[in-house]
Amino acid sequence: MLCMAVNPVRNLRGVLKSPRRLFQGGNPCRKRRGIISNGIKRNQRIGVFDSGLGGLFTLRALVRKLPAYDYIYAGDTKRVPYGNRSPETIYEFTRQAVEYLFLRQNCKLVILACNTASALALRRLQQEFLPEYFPDRRVLGVLAPLAETVQEKNCKRVGVLATRATADSHAIQKEIKKRSPCIFVYEYAAPLLVPLIESGDRALAVEALVSYIKPLLQKKADCIALGCTHYPLLKHEIKRMAGPGVSVVSQDEFLGAKLADYLKRHPDIEQSLSRGARAAICVTDKTPEFEKRAKEWFGKDVLLRVIDL
């Protein structure tokens, strides 16, 4: 696994009033001594997991919204995409990543930025894995916040663009219907988008996107929910194709506020989190597109370190 320590302040000017000490030199993945504040030891991080590149965009959004905390990102770029795999394989891959973030990176909570992992692994992790092995830790998904955001927009006809596995699970539809039973929900799989985004072939990705958006617009959707963490990288093209009368729900735009609300409602978790304004990025394979995007979004002076799961 490749681990890249990054400085979230370098490319996110204006987010922090004064730069804090970040991972520079040494081993960014080592366990650090906690800071004791008011008798509470803050020494745990927020983990963000995704199957590949897309979650890096989500991490950037979280750092912008909540820059004070320490983050560790794990991207399974060696085994991306998850969307065409079996539910059992998706669960096992996700469990491995969560276990790594808990044991090796001292995370208090892990966010499954990957919609496919949220759809097919989250509930089992919460109901079986955590109670037995990590009862004091938390794993959060992105489907409930997405459904809440759709509800807040008062949409009537929602088109969901997702991976094949997520669409077949109907997990997003269930979350939306749970909150807004009268909404019409149309799910459509877009299996080519993740591989094309991961390879950096944006022109082909946009070309494929046209055929995926068209059926949703034919259903007269007034909202398109992006049900994959990779799709926000094509958000501007999606908004252009959908037109001004269609809302686009993208997790990079709502997840930071939802996490802030969660931490406010769970002060015990918030008070355990270290506040060093640090971020580290780990991937299971170094790809040219991932490295390019990491430098673009977090600064060119990233430190690279290869580690094994």
C-alpha cells in the first residue's frame, strides 16, 4: 500500500487562518502521542475509505469544511472498481480496509465514502463486525446523508446514477423512500464511468455519461443523485447536461456539513479526535491518475510511502 502524507493547507488557502504543523518527513502513518485537553485525550483520527480515486475528492471536501481534524484516507486502487463485484467480496474488501484504519491508523470513526461499500457492507459491519471486534469505534456510510439531502431539496422525481452493484441493491432507493415515500426513484447503472475516471480518460467518460443521463431525463427527473464517489469528478458536465431545472446531489457538497452535525450530536466521539490539521493518503496501488489528482488537490510536495495491508 502506498501512503502519501499531504499538506491540506497548501492547496486550500483561506481554509485555515494559520497553518498548523503537518506531516512533513518521517513516517506519517506512525502512531502519535495524543493531546490532552480538559482531561480528555485527543489522539484518534477520522478515516475515509473508498475503492479508488473518487474518495480523494470527498476527502478534500471534508478538509475544507472541517480542517482542524486529522484524517487518513485509504483508497483500494489495486482492486477498483468495486461496482462489478459480488456482495461478499465487496464486504470482505471493505472489512479489510476498515480493520486497517482502526488497527494501524488509530481511527475513531471511518467514513465509507464508497457508495457501493455503503450499500453492501455498512450494515453488516455495524451489526456484526463492530460489536465483536471494535465496540468503541464507528463506521458511517454516505447513503443516509444523500437521502436526507434529496429530501431537503423537495424533489418529486429522483434519478439515481450508480454502479451496477449499488443499483442492483436498491439501497439508495430504500433510503430515499424511507424518508420520502411519495418520491419516484429511478436507478440507473453506469458501469463504465469508474474505470474511465480512474484511467484519466475524461473525454470517453463524458461520452459515456451522455447515454447514462439521457434515460433519467426521459423519466422527467427533477433531481439527479450521484450514487458513486467517482461521479462528482464529472459534476459540472452532469449539471450542464441536466439543465438548470434539475438539481444535482453530489456528496462532496453535503458530506462535510453532515459530518459536522454528527460530531456535534456525538461529543464523546468528537472529543477523542486529534486536531492537528493533518491528512495522510494511502492507496493499494500507485496509479498515474491518482498521483496527478493528489498533487492537483493537495499540493505537489506529497510524500510517498509504500505499506502493506
